[in-house]
Amino acid sequence: MGKTFKTFYKVALLIIGMLGVFFYLALEGQKERDKAKEKIDFTRIGTEQGLVQNGRKIFFGKGRCAGCHSLGRDPTTQRAPGLFAVGDRLTRDFMYESLTDPEAYIKKNFDPPEPKNYSMTMPASNRPPIGLSENEMLAVIAFLQSQGGKVTISPADLTPAKGG
């Protein structure tokens, strides 16, 4: 009877420990999701650098861009084109169209030397499930432009009435 109780006790402790770890990870994940959902007060952004920093937060958070796109020279994913130095390669208008109507134009040689077939289809970022606002999309474009190019979006381009 003593050996059975010790075995039961060890198994119970193991299960409680595992549940504790899963509970902790779930709470941490919720904190990250809550952080990604934070609204940005675009009326407080007064500099181009502030716009770029908030665009970076959206790119890696609410926008979910980094789940498919990489910014490094060597793409870490085959889901979507890498965005290394994208600010030097694409115009503001092209980036905006890519966010709002990704299927409108597929640039054949985005990733030289030959086009690739990617496993994912990009959703329109201004509609569910992502649902970026106009200002959030402009911030993401400013961040992408800062990746090797000149940022052409300023805080004056934002729409204060719509906020984040």
C-alpha cells in the first residue's frame, strides 16, 4: 500500500506540475495577445521615427506580418516573399496596394532570380482577420520604407479622427 501511494503521489505531482506549466504559458501568451491588441494613439506621434517605431510594433504584433514575411537577407520562411531592403525596392503606393488588395498585382520578379510559388495567400490587411486601420497601414508602410529606403510618410499624413 505504501509503494502504491508513493507512485500515485509522484504521478499527481507530475500532472499538477505540467498543468502549472501549461497554465503559465497560456497566461504569457494572453499577455502577448493583449499587448498586440493595444491601440496606438496616433495623435501623439509627432516624428517620423515615432511612426516607424509604431509601424514596427504593428508589423510584429497586430499585423501578423512577421508570421509569413522575414526582414533578413536570407528569408526564414517560404510562406511569403522576404522583405529585405524592401524600402529601396517598392513604392509607397505599391506597398499600400499590396496591403489592401494583395491579389491586384503580383510582381513576377520580387524575389530574384526566378519567381517562387509561396504556400500562403496574403489577406487584405485592412479587413478581418487582421483589420488594420488606415493609420496602422501607413505606420507599417513607414516601417517598411525604413528598411533600406526613404520614409515618405509623416505624422501629418495620418488621419487624427480615425485614430488607431
